[in-house]
Amino acid sequence: MERPSERIAALRGAIPEGVALLAVSKFHPAGAIEDAYEGGQRLFGESRVQELAVKARELPGDIRWHFIGHLQTNKVRQAVEWASVIESIDSLRLLRAVDAEARKAGKRVDVLLQVHVAREETKFGFLPEEMEAAAVEAAGMEGVRVTGVMGMASNTDDMERVRSDFRKIRGCFDALKAGVMSGREEFAVVSMGMSHDWREAVECGSTLVRIGSDIFGERV
Ligand SMILES: *Cc1c(COP(=O)(O)O)cnc(C)c1O
């Protein structure tokens, strides 16, 4: 297995310019993150608040951490403390909790609205038809700033189905951008694509791919 920094260099060569690379370091040790960091990577993703807090405390302060996991409301305070972007806003209840904690901390947190288009029952997120109302509510909040959308495709080998899911996610972004989010320059992120499907995601208009196992190996 190549080192994380080598895998990232190879990926950077393959991912088009203008598409950001989030290195998903969940379940991998600080040493692996340090190797990636020394290779120039600054954007890392974590899916558990406790793990994020431990790593953020011990690793360099110029790392930007994206929180990408399902966030329970009792963990919001810590997520707001350490994450520069919370990508996984999947309910109004969570959106309101993040707004409240951010205001308490005197902050404004960048968030993505997670949209649910995949086939699996277990995945979290707003339905496409719920996204507009969520964006409207967020627009009135002082503690959050909506900078885009995040989504996942169905977990299937049927790449046509995967592309169709990604087109729906991109479609949600475009609809908001043309509607309630029009004129908001910060609304610019379409986070979609993982190790096995980032090429399709980029083809369908991703601006941020979230890659874990392709960089760090299988999670233990
Ligand atoms: C774990 C995770 C990823 C990375 O998945 P890989 O298949 O390891 O690349 C991306 N996005 C989310 C939301 C994740 O939880």
C-alpha cells in the first residue's frame, strides 16, 4: 500500500482542477493524517464527534475539518467547536440545534444541507422537495451559513443508477441556486462522490469529493 500522501498526489492528478478533495480520515490514526498533511493536504473529514475532537486537538491547527456523519443533537456543541463545515445537516431539528449552539459560541458555522436521493432506507437527509424550506429557514439564522448541498448515491454497481442519483443531487443545488439562494456567492458546494463513485460524481457536477479508503486503505 502506498502512503496516504502518495495516494492523494495520484488522486489530485486525476481529479479535475476546481474540484476539492476531502480526505476522509475516520477510523484511521493520527499518523496517517500527518503523512497526508506533510504532503500538503489540509481538508479532512470525520464522521464521529468524539474522534474529531481528539484528532483536532492533537493535529495542526490549520487543518480544516469537515464533519460528515449523522450528528446527534447532544453532540452539536462539540461539532460546532471543531468543524469548519458541518456537511451532514439532515433535519430541521439539527439545523436549529447547530444555529443555537453556534450563536451561543459567538460563531457562524458553514453547513451543507444533506439531500436524500439514494435507494437505501437507512440514509439520512432531506427529501429533494424539502430542501427549499430548509434553505429558507436557514437563511434567517445568524449561527449558520448554507454553503451548499451534500449527498450520496445508492450503494450499487449499477452506475447508471448512481449517475441518476448524482444528477438529482446536482439538480437540487441548481434549483436552490436559481431560487432561494440566488445571489448568494457562498452557496457554491456540491459535495458528492466517494472512493468507488467519485468519477461519476465529478461527471455529474460535484465540486467536492469525499475519499477515504482509496487514500487510507480499508477502515478497521
Ligand atoms: C466514510 C464516508 C466517505 C468515504 O467513503 P470511502 O468509501 O471510504 O471513500 C464519504 N462520505 C461519507 C458521508 C462517509 O461517511
